[in-house]
Amino acid sequence: MQHLIAQMDLDTYQARATSLVAQAELDQMGAFSIPLSREAPRLISLVKVINDEAFYRVADRAVQVHGAAGLAIGTPEEKLFRVARNLRIPAGTTEIQYNAISRGRFREKLSG
């Protein structure tokens, strides 16, 4: 149980840290430069993948911590688990985000 709680804390911290670093990088670009940036899609995809996967793992562990009661319809854990799973699809699956990340990395290597 303690390890599950620790892993949830690690995932939350990693997601928060990634978001803050990406936000700082996007802020440096300036609001009007972001749509023109070739780096912005990579940063946004990095944040989406890391945060979506962290959220899913945290929700999954929350269900485990609560046992069978965690999957009972209407519980906060069950709702978070459903939301976490469904968030991975609308803005593009993880595999699609991987494509944006690798394209951004290739552009960076070719231009630098």
C-alpha cells in the first residue's frame, strides 16, 4: 500500500514538473510566437503524453488502494479511472503524440 501511494506521488510530481518546465519554455517563446513555433507541438505532445499516462497510473493505483470498492459505479475512484482512460483519445492517441515528439526532435537535430 505504501509503495502505491509513493508511486502516485512520484507520478503527480513528474507531471507537475514537466508541465512547469514546458510552460516556462512556451512563455519564453512569447504568446504570439507559439502558433508559428516548430518546437511548440513537441512540447505540447510531451506534456500530454506524460500527464495522460501519469493520470492513468494514479487513477489505476487509486482503484487498487480501494480494492473492489474502487470500481463500484459512482465512486470517485471509478470516475477518475474512466476519465483517465478517455482522456488519452480526443487529442490524439499516445502513438500520434509520439510522432509529433519525434518530428520535433528530428527538426531540432537537423536545424542545430
